[in-house]
Amino acid sequence: MSDSPVSVAIDGDLAIVTVDNPPVNALAHAVREGLSEAVKTVEAADVGAAVLVCAGRTFIAGADIREFDMAPKAPHLTEVVGQIEMCSKPWIAAIHGTALGGGLETALGCHYRVAAATAKMGLPEVHLGILPGAGGTQRLPRIVGAAAAVEMITTGVPVSAARAKEMGLVAKVVEGDLTEGAKEFARSVIGVTPPRIDRAPAAPAPSDAEWAAMRAKVEKAAKGQISPLGCFDSIRNAFRLDLDAGLEAEREGFMVLKDSDQSKALRHAFFAERAVAKPKVIAGAKPREIARVAVVGGGLMGSGIATSLLQAGLEVTMIEMSADAAEAGRARVETNLDSAVKRGRLSAEGKAKLMAALTPAADYGAAAGADLAVEAVFEDMEVKRKVFGALDEAMGAEAILATNTSYLNPNEIAAGLRNPARVVGMHFFSPAHVMRLVEVVQAAETSPEVLATAFALAKKMRKVAALSGVCDGFIGNRMLSAYRRVCDYMMEDMRAIEPIDQAIRDFGMPMGPFQLMDLAGLQIGWANRKRLAPTRDPKVRYVTVADRLCEAGRFGQKTGAGWYRYEKGARTPLSDPFTQDAIEKAAEEAGREKRDFDAETIRRRAMAVLINEGAQILDEGIAARPLDIDMVKIFGYGFPRWRGGPMMHADITGVDKVLADMEAVAADDPGSWTVSPLLRKVAKSGEGFAKLNG
Ligand code: 3H9
């Protein structure tokens, strides 16, 4: 028996070509080889048509991304697709699950496509920093036209079977058994000359003005990522070049993008997004079933968490201090769900069902019988301890108790409770029904089973969970504090905030640090600084500007002024002489000489500090792997995915260069920074942080 992942079975007048390469039938070398052989078998066999089907949960999900770092090995996918297309007998792709990337390109080489009603089809290569390199940018526009191809390829968003039928991408949507439906279709085209895609340039071509408008839209959405424009330019070639020349140009474009730093970073993000959900400590631990959750606190955070839990299909009891407060929490959840209905993501009926699964309550007794409780109350140790004490009494000794604290020590929160092994941190990000990150915080006694349950719950909520140990701010906010501190130093030295915000935005972050503080509100930071004031190291430079703003009641956008000022109801940051004055005064009192940093230096210094703190966090075991840090920053803080996260960014930049920048930062303010020994070690090794991902 052959051990090829591709087999051919003769079924009367049809050849059934089956790809079986778990888990997602990726087009590894053996699959390409098997398909190439299959074309020869079909040609030689006494059959009238071939049906291409896939075993398992999905049609071919694309090229094998793990092979991208290896030397390309023939047969290349473009050749295999060409062989299928040139076969003298019609090929019918029978699509179930997802036909993605090279998988859809293979299907485009087939002469007909039929799909299960639940199937999806897409060319998501753009998210890996590449373009479809096996004919996708040349064949798809010839079938669906310029606008639809630009939309599908530059956004990477797959289309449903029904939409694919409308676009002419599939010939038939099969409601019942897909293989049977595909076979029936295949028998109906036996003897028909296989229809091949037109070799001439695609037509009709959009006008120059239409191309320009499409390009501008793609460029705006790309936010610094290069692959969307690479995809766009390749699609445009389809309307200028004949198929063979277009395919050649596409291949060249693919190779250039594949070798780019951005593609490297995006591929890292793809695998890291999956690996982050599998930290070593939960290997082998069985998550518990969670059906009912008590959420304590119905404010912005609590109602966001409750919304997300309801959307994951759980029953939620929301506990507040009074019936009125509980009702206000319920109303916030309803507003969140209404907005999902408005966006077409939820039906009115669906909303009613979710609301029926929510029970507002004003006493802790209502938590009895819940499998897990999440507290999202005021960030104060005494308050949190009281809540946990009440939950401890109301709930079974096994029920999991999760704290959503963003800074406080979960060990202190857990102290004195029955069974502290069931206490875990689940740090959500605001707004919790939108933001994907959850830091799962392992307290001193948290059991692996409880951690595994928190990870499983996060997955059910479609969130990205990352494991963090206990420290002030956990992974994300601790790194944010260090980054803000260096931005504060530069701000005081430069006597300006705008160039810093601009430089950081140009790096690809959605917002600069000062803009972000205005959006999030300055109160929490202020409360934290006051909390930490008694233990503050006097050798560490302290910038007083934020305190001056808070003392003047400037807490950010919500109060109409913070670092910037805002016109009533508007979100556009406007520069404000008050802030300028506060900076000048602070700098003068601190005796700082005025300095200038160019945009490049601002970025490098900010990144060096972020990476240095990341290295420190790794060294202390707060994060187990660099990839955990990368995922925290991408999913919780808007770090550009195409830069791979800070630790990957360090590898791409060169860890030695990052170290040199960090040393320069540290030298400017002696006593204020510790250059991480791990950063030095990794820089010296020349192997990069990726090596530590295991
Ligand atoms: C391409 O096709 C280029 C061509 O245009 C040109 C070539 C010349 N390769 O996501 P899951 C692994 S680029 C290798 O958890 P799900 C994944 O890492 C490709 N491995 O399952 C995971 O491994 P592990 C364009 C892959 O059911 C396991 O499979 N295609 C690949 O939630 C299960 O994956 C894409 O970008 C791959 N292509 O989702 C599609 N795909 O168990 C990428 C997955 O060790 N894939 N793995 O963690 C997906 O979007 C999802 O995997 C899919 C299934 C929706 C298919």
C-alpha cells in the first residue's frame, strides 16, 4: 500500500482523488507530489472525470506554512495546479470545511467547484504577509471580476458557499452528501471539453480612476503592512498580462514577500496564536465543565465580561451591591448586545435568548451553584478580599474563583480562603466583549486543572489566553508601565508629546502613548502611582507631568482634557497650552536640559525599553516563552501583528542593536533602568528570542 497522502479510487466512470493529510490537508511536498501523480493516473484511467475530495474536517487549508522556511521543492504548487487545469478530463473540486489559500488555488485549477452549504472559501495569504502564489491573483479575477477579487484577496476574508455561488466561484452548492453530489455533477459533465480559464488578460478592466480608488482604500486599511498592496498589484497584473506572464509575475511577487521580515513576523504570529493556548503547565490537565458563571460587578468591565460569557453560551448571574446597580449592569449588557444586533452579528431573537440567560442579583447567595465566579469590582485590595470572602461562603469549595484585577496580587486576594488552589487571575481588557486578550494569572497555589479550565473558558469566549505569573501589572501592564516611563522621559526632555505619539503611530501602533492614556483615562495610573509612592526608589527618575494633569482634574477624553484637549463630544486630540506649561514647569523643576530625539530614535528607545522589560519578565519566569509576550502585546495592546510582537521584533531588528539602544537609554538616566541580563545573554548568543520558544 502506498503511503502517499493522495489516493485515487476508480468508481465506475469516475476517478475519486482523495487528499488525506491531517489535520487540515495542507499542501506539503508529499501532497503536491501525490496530486501530480494523480493527474497522470486520471489521464491513463478509463474514466470520464475526476472528483477531488478531502478526508477529515476540511478541504485543503493551503500550502504547508511550516515549509516556507525550507528550500522550495518541486513539484511547486503552481505546476500542480497547471497540470490539473491541463488534464483532458474535467476535474471537480468537492469543497467542505474551508478551502483556503493554496487549497482554493488548487480548486481554481479544477474545471468546476461544488461546495457543501457550510463550506467557506478564501485566500487569506495576506495575513501571512504574502500573496496567493499559485495562481490565485490571476485566476480568481478572471472568474469573479476585479472588485470582488480585490476585496477577497486584500482582506483575506473568506466567502460562504452561497456567496461563492453568486460570484460564479462554485457551480453548485450541495445540501446533502457532498461526495455524492459532486459525483452526480461530475457524471453530468463527462464528455464535455474541460472549460479552462481564459489565457488573455482579464476583462473588463476597471478604469485608471477606479483602480486608484481601490488602491487608496487598500493602502489605508493596510496600516503599514506591505502584503495587501503586493496582492493588489498582482491582481492588477491579471488585467494587463496574459495568464502565463501573470503567473510568472505573481510567483516573483510571492517569493519577495515570502522572504520579507513582515511575512516572517506574521507566520510567527500564526503559530504563536495557537501555541499560546497550550502552555506546558496545563499539559495533561483536564478542564472542568463550566455552564454557569457568576460575575461580580456590573460596571463597564463586569458587563463586558458578562456579555462575552453570554455570547459563549453560558448562563450568567450578575451580582451588584443593590437592585438598582444590578439593573444598571443588566442594561449595559443589553446595550452591548444591541450593538451586536445593529452590526448584523446577532439576531433580535438571539439577543432575547442571551438576555434570558442573564440573572441580575443583589446578594452573593445568587452565586451558589455557579461553577466559576469572576470578580470585576473596584481595584482595591480590601474590596476584593471582601468579595472573595463572600464568594467563598456562598459557593461550593470547588467552584473556581477568578479575579479580574489588573495590578493587585492574587495571592493576597486568595489568602485565608478555603482551597486557594481554585483561585486564578483572569485579566480581561476593556471593552471585555470586544478585546480578545485574557491574561490567565497563575497564583502561588492555582492548580493546573483550574488553569486549564480558565484557558478552555477563554477559548469558548473566542479569546486569546496567555499565561502570566504574578507581578505588578502582570505581563502586559508591567511592560506598558516601562514603555510609558521612557516615553515620559523623552517627553520631559523634548518638552513635547505630539512627536512621540506620531512616531509611535508611524511604527504601526494604533495610538501613541499619550493619546492612549487620554482614551483609557488617567485615574487608574494616578491611583497606582499613589499606591506605589511609599516604595518608590528615589534613584529612579520620576516625571511629575501626569500628576499635575490629574491634580487639575484632567483625566482624559471623558473629562474633555488630559494630555490633549477635546472639543465637546469629539475625539480628535488637540494640543493644549496647559499641558505644555505643565511639561515646561516639570522639566524646569527637575533641572532637565532640553533635548531633541528624531522619530527613529523615539521608536527605537520605546521598543528597547519594551523588549528589555519583556526579557526581564522572561528571566523572572512571569512569562514562560517569548511568544506569550508577543501575543499579549498583539491582542491586548494593538502591537502591529506584522511586526510579530516585541520579542519577535527584537529578533528581526537584531537583539544586539536593541541592547545598544537600551544601554543608551540606561546611560542617560543612571539608576533608573536595569539592563536585563537575559537581553545581554540573548544578544551575545546571536540566536534570538525565538530560540527560547521551545
Ligand atoms: C498558501 O496557501 C500559499 C499559497 O498561496 C502559495 C503557495 C505557493 N500549514 O487552526 P487550527 C496547523 S499560505 C501548516 O488550530 P482550526 C495549525 O498550526 C496558507 N500547518 O484548526 C494547528 O497545528 P497545532 C494559506 C497548518 O480547525 C493545526 O493545523 N492558508 C496550516 O481552528 C490545526 O489548526 C491559511 O492561511 C497550514 N496551512 O482551523 C489557512 N493550517 O495543532 C491557515 C493549520 O500543532 N489555517 N495548520 O497547533 C487556518 O486558518 C486554520 O487552521 C483552519 C482550521 C481554518 C484551516
